[in-house]
Amino acid sequence: MHDVLAHRISLLSVHAGALEFNPDPSREELVQGLSVIRASARAAQEELREVLGVLRTDPRHEVVDPPQPTIADLERLIAESRDAGMQVTLDQTLAGQPTPALGGRTVYRVVQEGLTNVRKHASTDLVSVSISGEPGAVLQVRVINRPNGASVPPASRPDGHVGAGSGLAGLAERVAIAGGTLNHRSRLDGGFELTARIPWPAAAER
């Protein structure tokens, strides 16, 4: 539930904050901002409905999960962040296709959490996402945000401080389920780095 909603809510906060700190927006800017807010709110409602539908399912019957995201959905995820004003680059170097379903889904969630945390807690929206790996080795994803000298009004963020890290704790559990490890650290340049390494079985082992 955290994965699904934190991303949407942070987008809502960014766009609402942009309107708040623009005292005299043009009609076009106002309409565009409100349109994005409405679309994000509608998407959050739909995704929450899917989550609640799974939770309400009688465990004695088959559970039908909603469609799960994959690495192929990262472009759309990153496009949403770019629309919110973030500068995000994506570098993929994958030696084999397709990636494992669980590993690919986990990579998506790592990137989603990383982008959400940048919007919530960082003073910069300059982010690089890199994904690499090959069968028989590991699938690695790294999300790094770096200072760019720009300041962001604290009130435009959902929180004025770094939270308790419940999102990262849940993400570590998700990565562990996929057999991988999650690491995060503050960087000397003032940024933050989130890295996950997930086993990628050889084709014969899949």
C-alpha cells in the first residue's frame, strides 16, 4: 500500500506546492496544474481500490492480483516525475531479456521509492537511475540524487524533515523476498544513494 500511494501523494504535493508558490499563475498554468492534480488523485483512488480488493478477498478463494509493474513501465514512471519538474536520467544496460518477473517488479519498486523520497526529503530534483545486469549474475538498480544548487521551498514538500524510514524498511523486505539486498547511504556531495542487488538466475534455472 505504501508503494502504491506514496508515489501518487508525493506528486500531488509537488504540483499543489508549485501552485501555492506561484502567486499569479496564468490561466494555462493553473489549468495544467489542476489537471495533473486531478489525474494523480484519480490514479491514487484506482490503485487504492485495487489494493483493498486484494485485502478483502477471501483467502479460501483464488486471489486475483492487479497487473504488476515491470521494468518496461519505468519510462512511464520517470515521465511522471519529469512532468513534476524533476530532472531524471535513465541508463539501462541489460545483457539478457526478459528479466525475471519478480526481479523486474522489485527494480520498479526500488526506483519508485527512490523518486518518491527525493520529492519528499531532498533539496534537489536532479536524479540518475541506472539498471544493469545479466542472467547468471545479478540485476542491479541504483538511484542517486545530487545537489544542483537549487533550493526548494520546504512547504512544497510533504514533510519538512526526513521521516522514520518506514518506506525504506518495507522496501528492504521486498528486496529480501526477491533474494536480494538493499543498501542506502548519504553521499559526500550531499546527495543520497539507494542501491539494490537482486539475483538473476541463468536461463536454465528460471
